[in-house]
Amino acid sequence: MDLLIQTIRNYIPFSPADEAVAQKLFHRKEYKKGEHLLTFGEICRHLLFIESGLVRYYLTKGGEDQTNYFNKEGDFVCYYPSFLPQKPSVVGIQALEDCVVWQISFDGLQQFYKEVEYGERFGRLGIEAVFVQVSAQIDSIYTDTPEWRYKNFLHNYSDIVQRIPQYYIASYVGVKPQSLSRIRKRLSGSRGY
């Protein structure tokens, strides 16, 4: 739980008493590679923190998966449009590697906000960070070329690019794997990455 505590401390002052609250409310869980942390139609009932592992967020359109986000160790995982109103999810979250997570329920998070001195500030800052990331991702889908999206992917995920299968990278960029190969070849020829 040390990485979770340190990550919370990056957002807010966090006393030993606050740490005791977190230890009471967060619970350890493991997922195997390929397992779903959240499936389509399921209500997102937990905020998770990845201690180790890698996940992808995706939706299905036209019978094909569209990967739209990745989280790795040190990140919080949640589909807020399902979690906050407690409505069924339109997104799936899948483990790309074996994962160890710390999870807190919706009600547990409300208790965390009440019992931790700066708990509500933590929640606000966390949701603001997610909002900015998701907005940038949506904007990119509509305004950027696949080549630019790939360059952006390399910039944002440089530390995990080797851990993600190429077909998920292609899906994230919004192209077929063959098109991603052509983009990679063009960029390597121009020393673009």
C-alpha cells in the first residue's frame, strides 16, 4: 500500500491518522491478464489504484474494439460516468498484464472524503486530472491525424510502449495494425521518434 499512500500524498497533506483511514477503506485485489476490471453494462462500483500492472479502457463499435486509454502502476482506474451516478458502463476496462490493485467502494470513498482532513480536495484534484486527460483524448480523436496521435502516444506512454501489444496501440491511434506499421516506418525513416 506504500505506493498508494505516496500517490495520495502527492495530491494532499496526509497524516498518520489519514493513512489509517485509507488502510481501513482500501482493499487489495488481484486480476489476471485478460480479466476485466469493468465490463460493458456493469456499474463501476470501485475506484482502483494500480500497484502493479497495466490496463486498457475500450469500447466496442461496429463489432470492433476501440482502445481509448491506458493506466499503469501508480494510476487510479475508474470510469467516472458510471461510478459517480452509479449507472451501467459503456466502457470496458481490461487487464493487459497481471495486476495488483487497491480498491475502494463508492460508499468507502464518500467515507474517505468525510474522515480524511483534505479528502474532498483529493477527490476534486483527481477528477480534474482525469477530466483534462479525457478531454484531450476526445479532442485528439476529432482534430489530429493518426500520425500525430501515434507521436502523442509515444510521448504520453513512452515508459510502457514496449508492454502494449501493437494491435492495441493501433486501436488507440484509430488505425488498422498495417497502417500503424506504415506510420512507424515513415517516422523511423524521418527520425520522428
